[in-house]
Amino acid sequence: MEVRKIVWLIYLILIPIYLGSQCTTPNPPAGLFCDPNLPNGAPLLCELDCLDGYTATMPPFDAMASQDGQPSPLCDSMNGGQPNNMSWFAFIAGSETIRLMVTPFSCSGGQDEDGVQAGIYGDCEGIEKLYCESEAQESPFEIGGPGFVLGQVYYFFIDGYQGSECMYTIDVLEGEQPFPLPPFTYTSDEYTVGETLCSGGTISTVVRGLSQEDVTYEYTIDPPTSLYPTGMHPETQDSIALWTFPESGTYEVCVTVTNGCDIESDNCITVTTDILADEVFTDVSICLEDLNNYNGPDLEDPNGDGIPGWQGNTTFFPGENRDTITTAEGCIYVQSININVIEPSSREDITIYTCEGDFPVTYEGTDYNTPVIGVNLSLDDRSVEGCDSLVRLTIEEIVVEADVIIQRCENGNAILEAVVTNQQPVVIDSMYVRWFDPMGIMITAPDEEIYEIGVSQSGIYMAEIVVFVDGVECLFVFDSEMVDLNNLRPSPPARINWLIEPCEDRTSVIYHVNRLTESGVTYNWTYPTDVASVVDNNVDSLIIDWGTSSGGEICVSVTNSCGTSDPSCETISILTIPAATIMVETASCEGDTIIVSSDGNAAWTHIWDFSDGEIISNNDLNGPGPHMITFNRIGEKTILLSLNDGDCVAPDITQIVNIVPRLEPPVVSCIASDSRIIFDWDDIADAVNYEIVTSTETIITDETFIELDGLSEGDMVSIEVRSLGALDCTHSDFVLESCVASCEDIGFSIATTEDDVCANRSEPITIDVFSSINDLDVSWSGSEAVDEFGLFNPLIAEAGLNKVIATVNYNGCVYIDSLEINVSELPVWTYEVLYPFCNAQDQAWIIVDPPPSQAPFEYYLNGDLVAVDTMVVNFEVPLVQAINSTGCESAEAIAVNGPQTYEFSLDFPAIINEGQTLSVDLTSNTDDEFFLDSMVIYGTVDGDLCNTVMYSDCERIDFIPRLSQSICLEIYYNGSCSFMNCWELTLLQVVSLYIPNVFSPNEDGNNDKWTIGSSINGLNIDKVRVFNRWGNMVYGRDNMLVEDTDQHWDGKMDGKNVPEGVYVYVIEYLNETGENVTETGSLTIIR
């Protein structure tokens, strides 16, 4: 009872408002806040009579704190209302209708208007607003009505409108009665009082009959336990409490219920707990055939837990069967039972044999219509105690299947054989074969095992077989076989796909015939005597190399002991490899039809491929032609011909046909100048020459003009011009042009003294104009390098001959003259600067392409002729010149500043775990991209490194070190420059434990200790603890050295074996980084 008093004292301290809120004084002070559990919270009124006639003054208005912790708006969003100086009351509804009258008076201090506002809430957040009045009320008003829920707490407030400070009186018009707690029950559905609950078990208790929400619960347990050391349960709001009992004992589990006004206590349940012992059932002996249907004992209850019978897995095996049982309450125990299985031992194995088809067979009054094998029978008149009253019965049918065949000929006789194809049973006592001749007379002894006989006369022969098994005789008669000795001579062998027209290039040909199945057969081959070689082994195939033979007849016959077959013959003809030529013009115009044919034999198969030519003839494309083909695209076309004559296939034959374009006719114009007429025309692409026909001659030229001199004024000259292509079909039509000489000779001509210059000449070349007439207006054309003033600029001229044309129009006559200026190309070369010594020496190599030994021009270094391929220079700006045979020069001042060097830095961890990938971050002092020649790592690692790649591809390098070591990373770049960084790397061995989850300390020398293993040697485990199911420590060890097996647990506590079962372990140790690691798990002990 002392504990009970302490608990009540705690309860009274925790809820002073609830018990102190009884209406003990006429005017309980109003709260400043809604929640009764807050300081200055609303008093909880158990009787509304406390408010009947209640008169008070509102607290003073504080604008800064008026809304702190108060609901806002007071009423709904339409009616609004803001909190100012509120007074709160809480009450428990004792009826569904409650009506209050509020009478305000002596109001003052409102901002615009004086009065009060009031409301009743179902909660302190203002979510459930039953009644609310937000308008200023200065006269008496009623608030409340129906809709209250019995037993629920409601919250009533009065507030000064806009900060008004009023006095007020409250009258209760309806709903004065209090609300007591209704009757309820306190029970447990899982536990029956008087039973014993296993230690560690869990039950729930439930309060039924209370439906209202505003009820609190206090759960206590006496005496206290390790889970409830104060005797108090943490649950206070739910009618259901979950209890776990870690220790054995008897406990009072009680509940006290209150709604703030009414308290119901001393509702208790007595719970008894104890260790639930393992169950060992009585040994069972059972017949083997009954084992699969055995479900375990069903009436025994060895540990007295009130649950009889086997609760575990019902698949049983001979010997001890164990299973761990977990009850619905969380209790764990082990069930075991030993099963002695009685093997069936037949009193007798009975086998009955019967001939094929002799069913039914009767045994012990039962008819069997089919064979049976190993059927166990329990015979009533032969049964004994136990499981050994069986008879194993087998009824087996005697079956023999055989074929009578003519096997072969031998010495003129036909050999007949009885071939057994199926025999049941395999093991028999004896078997006889009896043979009968065409007259039905047995020709062998009746009790001999003769499977083969030889017969010398034709007729029908028959065989029968007699089988004896365990005293049963069965006779089997088989189909007869007709023997005709005259037809036993072999038939001519059938030829198999003989090649009768082999090609001359075949080195060997195989000729096959069908092979006879009988033995002792020979094959007789004949063939021409002029073959190169032959393989003839008197078998079913012949191999011949025909060589230069022209062929001939091959024959083959077959001989057995009954004679020789007629020959099977075939005449062989040797084919020559076909050869032919493609007949076609090797050049043609686009769009023309060409004739393609072959001079090969028409009997040969021709396979043509005309490239992209269009076939327009109807001849057989597998023949020699002729074929009419049109090519509509220019270029070289390959015509392909494949020939074969039966077995002979010729190499592919090809012919190139060049398809050339047709030429356009030239556009001809003429200009008369004093005693000359110049005819010119546009240059036609692909034209080889031009043909000019005058009245006196025909001229072939590659020029695009012709000049006729010595004419008199008024002379008319006509010419015809056409463009000439590579083929006649490409010549264009003639174009006729006429012109009249009508101009005086003014002596117009142009000339220059510099008609061969280099392409890099910067000064223009002056072209001089000569004429008997001064100040002529000359127009310049031809090369783009000549300007309007007749100045020729070599820098923009084309390499080679550049034609310059000068034209003058004088008195209506046009005078033209031209000249050619040759522009020689400059030497073309490239260079590369190499730094073979990085910065070790101030030297560099200049490598030019083409090198001096191969260049068609000469190199000069700073004015000196270069005779070697590699120019060695200092860090300077040397001048390299290239001068060709025409004196043209190209030069380059090459800046040799030394190699580009870089600074690198590495970012890497100095310590990683064993097997972990090491990532090295590489950075340089430039954002420019450049090539690395190679990267080398010095150390024992796994992984690929960068090699001749862009620097940006190597900014992260991953590899796996194999051991703690000094690692160096060296980078090569720019051919001869390098960077190297080294560091000490430490590999940490990852610390992990191997913790067995079961061991058997039965002192049999196997698995007698709980041996903990480690991934590293010398690990010192800080703590090892093992607890039983009730939380008691059964084993503990500090600073355990893993290698010291004497420190490992032997399954004993204080020198005594701990019980079999499941335990929990807790192990603490330091990992490879020095962090504390805790591992827990379960451990099973079996003995």
C-alpha cells in the first residue's frame, strides 16, 4: 500500500487543475488561455452550477499580448472577431443541450464601441466552433443550444469587444447536471488469470465501455520491473496498454481512469510469469510407411504451458527431431522428440512368371490382369506383431521378340539368322531355337541354342523359340522367310552422284556406290589405263586423278559368296577450262549503244556484270551475246564475265570501257584589225584540239584563236571551227564564222622584258604598248593578275603561264594583241621544332619536310647552305630559306623559345583501406589542352594508366595498390620533359569479425567453443557480452585477444553448462580507423 500512496501523490501533482477545478468556491477564477493544462489555463468545471450567477470583471486589455496563444478569428471567416482580453472556462457536457445567459455591464475602453463577444468551442484551436458571437453585446444575450456530446470537454470564453473592459454575470439556463464516468471493464484478451505466462512474454490489457474522448488513463504495475522501474506505464491516452514481462513473478497490473471530474481506480489484473521450459516428448516407434503421415504427439504437455501436442514442423525424420517454438506472446522454447523407425522386412519375396498373354494370374485369391513389380502385401493369415508382416509380390511376363532374316551368302549357302530384339526377363534359365525346312520338318535339334543355319535349297523356312524361366515354358513362333538362292547374287551396285564430266583441273574424283550390308563382299572396278593415279581397294569407292586423260568408261560390280553382280558403268568425259575474250570497244561516248560479246562457246554458262550500264538487247544474258549496252554516265566502267562449263569454272574476265562526254560546239567570233582578222572562241572543256577549215587549208591546234594576216581592206574571210575530243563520237559540229578586213594598220602591239617571275614578287610588272597612234585607250583582259593600267601583279597570279590580252578600239576597228607571263611557284615546305633536352641545354632541332636530302630545292640556315636533314639551333630566331632552280624563294623566321613546360600538382589520400581504389587528382598550371606522351607509376598496383592522351583525360587517375609502399607517379610530355612526385601510402587492413551463430559445447572435440575470428592478426576485442532470453549476462570478457582460444567461451557459467537455446551477444571493438564498432546478434547453443 505504500507504493499505491506514492503513485496517488504523483497523480495529484500532475493534474492539480483537474482535481482543483471542483466547484469548491462560488467564483472559480477564469483562465486567460483555453488549455486547462497551461499556466492561467481555463478551470475545468465539473458542475455548471459553478457558473450559475457567476460575476466577474474582465482582465485589462494588453494590445501587445492580446492575441498571444489565442485563436483568431474568434468566429468563422464571415463574422470574424479578434481576441483582446479573454476569460476562459472549461466544462464537461452532462447533457446534449446547454444554454448560458451572459449579462455585460459597466463596459468601457473599447476602441470604437463597447461590449463583449463570446463563444463555445469543442477544442482549444478553434477548429470546432459550436456557438460564437463576435458583435459587440452590451445587453444580456444567450449563447449555446443543442449539439453537445456527453462527456466531452467544451471551452467557453468571454472577451471584451475591441479591448472593452466589462463586468459580466453568467446564468445557466439549461444543463446543470454533472457527468460521471459510465461503468467499464478492464480485461486481457491474451491472458487468463490463473495461468502462467512465459517470462519475456507480452500481453495487452484493454478498457472497454468508455467511448468519450476526454478520458485519461494511468496504468501501474506492482511490483515494478526492469521495463517499468517506477511502476508506471507510459501509456495515458489509449484504452489499450501493451505489457512485456522480462522477469518471473506475480504482478498486479492496474488502471485508473478519470475524465477530470470522476475517478475510477483499483481495476487490476493479476499476472503470473515464469520461465517456459523446453518440451521433451516421449520416444515414438513407428513403421516406415507411416512416417510421412505422422503429425507428432497431440496430448502431451511436457512444460505445462497449457498448449498440448507438437507445435513445430511436422516433417519428421528417423532419430531426434528438434524445433524452436515462438508463442504468440513472444516466448521461445525448444521441442524435441526421438522417433524410432521400424524398417519393413519382407517375410518372403514371391515372383511369379507367366507367358505372354497368359493373364489373369491368381495369387492368394486375387486376380492380376497385368504385370506387377514389388507390390507389398499384408496377408491376414501370415501377419505378426510389428511392421514385418509383408509379402513382396512380383508377377513378370515372359516376352521374346525376334526377326528371321537372310544374313548373307556363305559357300553357296544362304545364312538365315534369328535375331532377338527384345527379351523379358533379361535373365532366363534356357532358350532353344528350332528351325523348320520348307516341308515343315525340324532341321535342328529341339533343345539346341542355334541362332544361325545355312540352307542350300530355295523355299520357305520358319523358326520358333522356346524359353524356360523358373519352371515355366513359353513358345514363340516367328514369321517365315522366303529363300531364293537364284536371287541372292548381288544386284548391280547403285551409283551415287557420279561426276561424269569432271574438269581438267581436278586432282582427284571420288566415285561411290551403295555399300551392301552383308560381310565378305568385294567391289570390282574397271577404268581407263591412262589415268594419272588411282586408289582401288576393292571397296565401295574409287579415287581417280584423271591427269591428262581424255576420259573413258568406269564400271563396278559386286561379288559375294553367291556370285557376282552385273556391272554398273558410266562413260566419263574430261572438260577443259573455258577461256574467252570480251569483245567490245574500249572507249565510247556517253549515251551511245555499244556491242558486248564473248568469243566463248555458246554452250558455256556466261554470267555478265555490266556495272551501271543499261541492257537494251533481248539476247540470253547467260550466253555469249552480242549484248547491246548503253552507259549514261561518264568514267571508266568495268565489264565482268564469269564462265563455267559444268564442273569447270574459269577465272573472272574483265574489260575496262572508258565512257567520255560529248563536246559542245565552240562559239566563234572575229575581230578585223588593219590587215588582220582574228577569229577566237571559248575553250571547250575536255576538248583535245580544235579543227579549223579555211579556204586554203585545214589546221589542227590546241589554241582558242587563229590570226590571218596580209589582208586587204574589204577582203571577206570565212572559217569553220569544231572541237575535237578523244573519240570521233565526241567531236562537235562545225561552226561557220565570216569577217571582212576593213581597218588600217596602226602598228598595235604589247611587250614586256620580264616574262618569267617568282610567285612572291611584290613589285608589279609593266607591260609596254606600241602603236603609231598616240594615247590609245587600251582595255586589259585575260589573267586576273593584270589591272586596268596594264600592271601585272605576280602575287595574285596563277602558277604557270598567264595570258594577258590588250584590246584597242580605234575608228571603229578593234585591235588585239596578247602575251604570256610565266609565274614560277615558290618552294613549299613545313617545319617542326623539337626540344630533345627539355631545358637541360639551350638547343633545339628544326626538322623540315621535305628534308634537304629529298627536296627539289635547297635550304639555307641564316644564309648558309644546309646539307643535313636536322638543323641544330640555339634558342633564337633563325632564318630558314628554300630556293628552287628558278631562283624563287620562300623563307621563315622561326622562333625557338624553348619547350613549353608545365607545373603539376597531385592530390591524393595517404591512407586508404586495403582493396580500395586510390584516386589521384592531377592539376596543372595552365588551362590549355595539351598531350601527355606517357604516364608511369612506380609501385605494386593494379589498373591502367594514361598513355599518349589529352591531359584533360588524365585529371583523375584510379588504380588499386596491393600493399603499403612508396608510390611515384612520373609524367612525360613534349617529347623530353617530365614531372615526378612520390609519396608514402599506407593500406589499412579492414577489420571485420567472423562471429559464429551456433556452437555445440558437448566436449566431443568439435565446435566446443564459441570461437570468434578476425580479418587481421592481433585484434584485441574491447568487450564481449552474452545474455540469455531474460537479459541476464551469462558470459563476459574484456580485452579479448582473438588468437587466444583459451579466452573464447566454452558455453559455461560459473563452471556449469548453460541450457541449450538462443542467446544474444554484444561485441565492441575498434575498427581500422580507430572508431568504436558494436555488433549484436543471436547465438544458438546445442549439445
